[in-house]
Amino acid sequence: MSDDDPNYEWPSIPSNPLGANMGGDLDRSAIAIAIVFGAVIICGLMAASLVYRQRDGFLFALGAATAAWFAGHAMLFDMPKVYGVLIVIAALMAGASTFALVN
């Protein structure tokens, strides 16, 4: 077999069962899912605020999206305290947007 031929070997299968090491890829996947669904919720709040012409609700949702965006950078640069504060700010602003939309 030369270097130009493709390698047709089976991929290696890990010997430990799924979930034995609760770390690494599973944690990253859980964080990614939480971020995506959080973004969907915030975008839904922004869209609903636009439809019902609630300027305050839109601005709160925009602030929540901005705080969540900065929280992603804080997570990328490994700053857990800043990440936690920004997530709390994003959650409070999303709550304020929901309150403004309902009233």
C-alpha cells in the first residue's frame, strides 16, 4: 500500500461505556445546546416585541442577547466568574423583556 492510497480501516471504538467519563465532549455539547436554545428564546422575545410594538421589551431582549454574547467570550477566555455574572444579567434582562411584553 502506498501513501497515495486511502486508508480503509475501521474507526476505533472506545472500550468504556457511554457516560463513564462525564466530561469533555458531553459537557461541551450540553453547553452548546443551552446556548443555542437560549439564543432561540432571546430571538423569540425580540421578534415578539417587534410584532407587538413593545420598544422596552425589544431593548431588554437586545440587552440579554448582548450579555449572552459577551458571556460566550468570557467562557472562551476561561473567566467563570464573569461568565456567571453575564448569564445572570442575561436572564434578568430576558425576564424583564417577558414582563414588558406581557404588560
